[in-house]
Amino acid sequence: MALIPSYFRTNLRRVLALGLPLAGSHLAQFLLAVTDTIMLGWYGVVDLAAGVIGAALFFAVFTFGTGFANAVMPMVATAAASDQDTEVRRTTRMGLWLSVGFGIVALPLFWFSGALLTLLSQPEDVVPLGEAYMRILGFSLVPALIVMVLKNYLAALGRTQVALWMTVGAVVLNVALNWVLIFGNLGVPELGVRGAAIATIMVSVATAGMLAIYCATLPALRRYTLFQRFWRPDWQAMGQVWRLGWPIGVALVAETALFSAAAIMVGWIGTHELAAHGIALEITAMLFMVHLGFSNAATVLVGRARGQRDQTALREAAATAVGVSITFALATMVLYVTMGPVLVGLFLSPTEPARAEIITIGASFLIVAALFQLADGAQVMAMGLLRGVQDTRGPMLIAAFSYWGAGLPTSYLLGIHMGYGGEGVWAGLVVGLSVAAGLLMWRFWRGPGRMEAQPWHA
């Protein structure tokens, strides 16, 4: 321990104290989708494939909307560190306004999703169910975005436990509702993939309501009067959240859309490959939530240092967070290589006729996924650090180039044009994430991460 700098030990406790509950909250949030995948996999492969492609497209839209929620986190952390209570309230309120507005505007995309699925050449038996799923799921967008804003508001103030336990409760509720609605238990009609969508709406509304009540009634948070005269617009604050948030949304969409495009390309190969892709992606994304939690912790700690104008603390917190992320990435690489078939098999019924084929395909995807663990952790950590210093437009351009200029063409070239199939598509993901990781880390450490830099002047 003597070889470890004292600042690292101090910041390690802070990163873990913030990052682990946030990782748990993200993981629990993601388990909402995982439970849908598992239960739809037990219901039928066609419903599973419809849920996979529908969820991929939904998540691409949802991810852009979370740009405003992600803008709230560094802005609130910086304002709270400099005792600007009014700015905390203004930022969070307008983050909610923008998120709700986006959720309403995006609804037609889900209603007319059938034409989009057909245009993307998805299997004929998947398109009708995929459209039905997305038409219902679209109505969960507004409450889901409200949840994201309030969770980021609480995280910026260091209150991460409540979001964790509320999200865990949401997973339990989702499993129960899926059991009733997907399979038609307790006298309810058997709805299949449509039931999964209805359950998601109910869970999102319940979670948003509980978080709002907590934020409004907790004595320690009353000083911010978050919902007092909530209907009054604050155009200046809205402009600030918009300017910081939309580049975050675009950067997130660039990454998410790469994975969605990968799902589409795998769908061209076949239904079993698409089902295996969905399962492997669920597994990798589930563990990615831990990286995301550490990245959020880095955003908060760097944002606080920025608010206190402490450059040394900013750099030390960043170095610690990066070290934690690298350690976790190495552990997940071992897991994917040694346990791939077992992990994929958990998502399929023992009586599924295509079980063996899907397990083989999915395990091969996880082998490729092991290659991009360091890059995936590094790129999301760099994004978190840059958001902490409120640098979002440059990272947006880097993300667009990395994922769509490098990753997507490589996926198409290897997977479709050269005939390497799903493994080739996944190899393109490795390329895109690696390019993004290198460029984003370089941007942070050559600028805000340097001792002589002054990020608060940006």
C-alpha cells in the first residue's frame, strides 16, 4: 500500500462510494430490459427477436433524450460545490422540461416503426410483432427520461442509494408484470411481446413517481424547491442545458446507433443470429453498466473540483477513476472467455429447438466482445471526465467519426461484404470503440487533465 499514492486511496473511496451505487442503479435499470429478453426467450424465438430489434431502435431514441439528463449531472455537481442552490434548481427543472418535450416529439417514430423495420429488411415474421411492441413501448419514453433526470440530479448531490433501491424494486415489479402479461397468468390474456411493453410503461411511471416524491419531500433536499412553480419556463437555464445536452445526446446516439446498426446487419444474416446477438449484447451491456457507474462518479468528482476551482483534485480524481475502470475491464475479459456458453444459455428455454445453435453463435460473439473491454471502459470513462468539465461538442465529433466513420464501415465490410457473419460485425465494434477510446482520452489528458489547464474557462 505504501507504493500507492495517498490521493489514490482517498479518491478510490470516493469513486467506489459514488460509482458502485450508480453502477448498481444502472445495472438494475438495464435488468429491466434483460428480464424482458429472458422471459421473451422462454416465450418464443420470434417474440424474442421482435423484442431485440424493437428495443435496439427504442434505445437509440431514448439515448438521445438522455443527453439532457446527462447534462444535469455535471452542472448540478458544479453548482452545488460552489453553493449555488438556485442554479441547482434551474438546471434540473429545465432538464426535466427538455426531456419531457423530447419524449412527446419522438412518439411518431414509434407509431410508424413498422415501415422502418421493413425498410431495414428485417425478417418478415419479426416485423409485425416488432411494430406492435414499439407502438406500445413509445409511451414509456417520457417517464423513463424523467427517471434519468432525477437520478442524475440525486447522483450529483451524492445521493445514490435511493435510486439504486428504487430501481431494484422496479426490476422485481417488472418480472411480476411480465409473468402476468407475457404468459397470460392470473386470468389476463396472453400478450407475448406486447405484454412486455405494457409492463415497461407501468414500471417507468411508478419509478418516476416515487423519485419525484422523494425529491420533493426529503428534508435535506427541500432547500432546492425543485417542483415549486414548476410550470414557469426559465429560458436562460434551458438554453444552458440544451447547449450542453444535445452534443451529449448525439455522442450517445452515435455509439448506440452503431450497436443498433450491428443488430440490423445481424438481422440480415438470420433470425437465430439476431437472437444470439441480442443475448450477447445484453450480457456485455449489463457489465458495461459498471463502467458507466464509475464514469458517472468521475463526472461528479471532476465537476465538484471544477466548481471549487481545484485543478489538482480534478486530475487526481480522474486518474483514480481511470485505474478503477481498467481493473474492472480486465476482470470482464476473463469472464467472457471462460463462461460464454453458460451465460448465453441462461437466456434460453431448455426445450428451445434452436438452443444449441444460438448458444454457439452467442458464445463466439462474447469472445470478440472480450477484445473491446478495455476500449469500451476507456471511452465511457473519457466521456464522463469530459462531461465533468462541461466539454461536450468536441467529444460529439470524435464519437461520430469513431463509430460511424471507422466502426460501422468495418462491421459491414467484415460481416456482410467479406462474409465473416456476426463475428465480423462484432469486430467492427472493436474498431469503433478503440478509436473513440484513444481520441477521447487524448483530448482529456492534453487539456483538462494537464496541470496547467484551466477547464473552468471553457
